[in-house]
Amino acid sequence: MVFANGAFIFLSVWGQSTDVFAVFNIKTFTGINWADIANGPWFLLGIFLMLNAIGLLFRARIAWAVSIILLLILLAFEWHFFPHLTKHFYWSFGAIALLMVTSNDFSHSSATAGGIAAFISFIALLFYSTYGALYFGGGFHPQIHDLMTAFYFSMVTMTTVGYGDITPMTESARLFTISVIIAGITVFATSLTTVFGPLIWGGLNKLVKGSPKKMNRKNHYIVCGVSVLATSTIVQLKRRGLDVTVLTSEDEDKFPLIEQKMGMKLDMLSGDCTDDALLKTAGIEQSRAILALTDDDATNAFIVLSVKELNLDIHTVVAVNDAKNMNKVKQVKPDVLLSPQLFGSEILASILSGEAIDNDKLLSMLLRSGQGLVKETGKEANSD
């Protein structure tokens, strides 16, 4: 619905003969050919809505908040300048109502959505400062009469460079300049850091460390998650000389901290562990087994379902963090199902009750904690 609001704006722009710039009294734009994008601010708002709709696909909270703000601006815009667009007005109001009802569904933190929100904030600030410099142009010395001078003043003020060649003289011009400086310190700096920071940091890492060697992912183990159980399992597999690829939802900039915690270099990939593209990149078709060891039982179950669509022959290992989810996770039929919570509780109860614990009993407890470790062939595996 947010994307459709932006699309409706495009339709209304192309269908209007009047120029929205005339409403804003931007007379200095008369010498510029704006025929291709006739209604500038209205057109720009449509672009923002369509871009922000992409962030909503990631269920990003920042995209949800920006959408509410943009739709409120859209309602005010329609109410004041385009009262004849009645259907569009109700559609915009309905989109706001639906966003408010589904607010709990938008709780993710997405780098892509953050970048989109930063881009929208930067463009909005640039438009505000440039238009404001033209609007209050008479209050500056020398006066601002053209678009290029307004754009130059905006960039100099937002970056807090301040050469002093254009000075606000009136009270309104000074208040406007103060608002641009404050917005520049917050929005401009934050937007540039969000959008260009990762690119610059990634380039410096490649320059200093060089391009990482691509691992030959074959006959290896894939571990999903960096939970306590996952990290311990990874360490034990690596100590036995086995190849391991780690999948995690953590950002790549946190990889060095994870490697430092484990005390070893790891082959790691960032993304959604249930995504087919990520699983193929990890070499799911040539791997020996995949271990779903995240802290979320639902994610672990979905990992098994996704893997079975790509490789039916691969062995699957699933950890159940909450004992009440044991029967639900069993329905995806993993090869190995283990519940450290149940295993630990049985050991603790045996110790507190004074029962003797030997190797056979420990093995029996372990098998019971997984409700039968190996599907269908559990008896043969136990006897081995």
C-alpha cells in the first residue's frame, strides 16, 4: 500500500497541467526546464514512498517509522493542495491505519532498510535547505537568487564548513540557517556514515588484509548460529581437523569478535540461514552434515525444512532450546535431535537424588534428551 501511494503520485503528476512549484512561489526556477518532472516536491514524495516500501519488505522498524511520517506529510499535502484527490486521500489514510495495526510485525533491524532511510533523510534535508535558501534568499548578503547558489549554500551549511561568503542578515534567515546546521550535524553526518561507511571500511580492510582466500567448501560441516552450543561444537570440530562453515545472522563487521572469542580463524557467511542462496553458497550440496544450533527453535526447524529441499541425503542435527518445543521440532524429522536442557536437568536430578551415574547411564540420558537421536535407525545406532 505504501508503494502504491508512491505510484498514485506519479499518475497524478503526469495528469496535472499546473506546476506545484508555482504553489511554493519558487520563482527562480522559471528559467529551468522542469517539464519532465513537472511537480517537483509532489514527485519527490512519491519517490521516497516507493523507496521506503523496499525497507518494509525487510520488516524494518526504521522503514515503518519513516513510512508513517511520509504518509502523514502526504495527507497534509493532499488536504491543502490537492483536495480533489479524494480516493488517494482515503487510500493514504488506510495505509497509515494498517501500518499502525501491524506495527508489531516490523521489528527487524536491517542494514538495507537503514541505508534507504538514510538516503531519504539526506535527500529530504537537501531539498529543505535548498528551497529554504531560495525562500529566505532576500535575508542573506549577498542575496540568493538562483538554484546553484542555494545548493552551494546548503552544502556548505550542512557540512558546517561555513566559508562566510554568504551571511544571514535577517532574523528569519538566521533561524533557518541554525535549523540547517542542526539538521546537518545529525541527519547529514549520520546518513553519510550509514551509506558510505561500510563501503569505505570494506575497502580499507581489503587494502590492509588483502582479498580473503575462498574456501573449497566440500566434505565439510555447516553450523548455523553462534550460540554457546554452536561455538563449543565448532571448536571441537576444528580441533579434530574437520572443515567447518559457519552461518550466522550477525553482520560481517562482528566476525573478528566471534573469531577472537573462539581463538581461531573461521569460514563464516552472514545472512538468513533458511535462505536457499546462502545455503548453496555454503556448499550445502557437498557438505557432510548441517547443524542447526541457533538459540531459536523455530529457526532451527525451518533450517531443516530448507535443507531438505536442496539435499535430501544430507544429515541434519537440530538442537532444541526449550523442552516444550521438542514434539514440534520432531515433526521436521531431523537425523539428530538433541535437547541440552533436558539432558542437564536429568543429570542434575540424578546428582541431587544421590543416584549413581556411570557411562552407560549418561549415554541413556543423552539419548532420552533427544527423544531418540537417530530417526528410524535409532536402535541400530544405539547398539553400535
